[in-house]
Amino acid sequence: MATLLKAPANRKESNVWQNSTTGRWHWEVELKRPDGTDYRRAGSRKTEKDARDSRDKAFAEFNHTQGRAGRWTVKTWAEHVQANVWTEELAATTTDAYAYAIQNHVLPKLGGARLDGLSVPNLQEWANRLSESKGRNVAANALTALSSILTRAVEAGFITSNPARNVKLRKTVTSEETKMILTPKDQKALMTAAAGTCMELPVLLGLRFGLRMGECLGLRWSDVDLKEKEIRISQQAQYVKGKGIQMTAPKTKQGTRTLPIPDAILPALSKAKAEATSIYVCTRDGKTISAKKGSKYFQTVAQAAKFKEETGIPTHHDLRSTFLTHLANNANDGVGVKPHVLMAIAGHSSIATTMKYYVRASDSDLRAAMACIS
């Protein structure tokens, strides 16, 4: 098995350079043959283009002899990328998610395939079957992880293109498109059922600030400024395999934001802060909670609030949708909040995301609109 001695992502930058004294351009290629011996080519040229051309020819020579793509399988290349590339380039949570998808959904079917033997048709067939058996989201995550390792294979010169990029999954209705928008009655029932449980504050923060579950669980009391009447969202709780619950940055740069605290919410937060025994706002018996466990606890509360399977049981993320939809349709005496303000409150990086997935027209909105017709 051939092994790169230099990270694929850095190949083009790290092995062509100019000598500041002579002005000549130097190039170097260092790889390891399947038998464990080193493959090294180096030289110098007058121009950068000539040096890069010589470098690329050396890669081509290696690929056509001992180091061609056929020497790598999806499994061996995935192991190399995970150990040498992802750990340097990706966040721990992303690496963990990619590794899970590769191990459980890519390698069982494609692990023994040669890199240069992959094609769009066979990957399309694999993705379709995975989508049918495990769901479109699972297939999409596996395809993204596979595409990541194949992109590195292109950068390393082992294959000329990434076939995973041309695989298309059949469109289905996503969870984002089927959000439940809770009525005031539903919201009251949920808050009543959550009172006194570890979900009391996550429910409050979801319904009144639109925070995601991870943002609720990562919120510290030091982020809640009762004097200035604002909360600062700067981190979220994420479970990282082998490390437990970690505090990481929000999903996007815009996710780091400061939100005013409405006067009506101040008493509840003041009371909770005065009684707090942890630095974190949302805990279970004083201990931090992972987002996955938080979702499980929330489902228990939702069932206690008498939500039924037949009519739908909300998720914590539905509280976020309910909050943003209320602002869009009912705030400011029915005028609503401007889209760019909604985007800032939600912590989204684009208005399109806010308007497409989080804003719905309720039945009362439709009736009010139609009542204007004479």
C-alpha cells in the first residue's frame, strides 16, 4: 500500500518553492511504494510553471508504476485520510461524523473497491440502495464523507476526478420542511409539562429565544446578563466520540450572537440563576447534557404534555421554528419582523435558510389574508 509522506491537501503548496538567492524554482515529490521503499524525485527549473510540470510528471510516473490508484482501496485510502488529513483540517465533531458514516455505510459495500474503479453509475446505485434502506439523510451523510476522501485522492493525483460529486439523491420531504408550528395552547401545555424537569429551561429558551438544543445546553450563566438584559450565544454542547461532551463553536459564524431578554422572561431567568448550582444554564442533576440525551428527555416531556403520534409529537427544534414563525407573522402588531432581522436572531448565514425552513403561514394568517378580499 502506497502512503503519502505529505498531506494531500498541502501537496501543491509544499513541494514547489523558489530559492530567494538564485531565483530558481525547486520541486520535490516524496511518496512511499507498496513494498515500503521510498519514491523521491526532485529538481529545479527556471520558472514556476516548469517546476510544477516536472512535479506533476513525477506524480504521473509514480501513479503509472508502483503507486497507481489501483494500489489503494476505498478502505485503505479512507484510513489514510482519517489519520492524516481530517484530524488536521476538520473540526472534531465533523471528523467523528464522517468516520461513523464511512465505517457503517461506505466500507460495508465499497471498502474493497479500487479508487480508480469507482464510477458515477456504481456509486449512484449504492447511494440509491442506502437511501431506500436507511433513509435519505443517512445516504446524504455517507455520500458527503465519501466525497471528502475522494477529493483528497484527486488532490494527491491518484484519480483525475471525484465521481461522488455527480451522484444525485432522489429528493424527499426533509424534516426541515415538515416542522410543527405550535399553537399558544400547545406551547403552554409543553411549558407546564417541562416545569421542574431538566427540560424547563431548554423549552423556555427554545420558545422565547429560538435557541437550538446544543446552544441551550452550552449556555453558561455568565452568558446571561440580567443587568444588561441580554444573553450571549457563543458555544454549543456536542458529543465527541472518545471525548464525551465538548463545548464547540456555533454551527456558523453568524451563530455567535447576542439577543435581548424580553422583560416578561426576566423573572424566570432571575429565579433560575439565583438557584443555580452549575455554571451551565441547562443541566440534569447539575451535570451537562448531550444534545442526543436532551432530545430524548424532551420527547418524554412532549408526551407528558399529551402530544400524540397521530397528530405529531414535536421536537425541540420545532420550538425554534415556532418562535421564528411567530416573529415573522405576528410581531410588531402583525407587521412581522424583517427577514434580515430574523436571520440575525436565528444565527443563520443566509436569509434563504430562514425563510425556506423556519417561516410558515398559519391557518389564522391565511384566514386574515383572505378576509381582505371583498
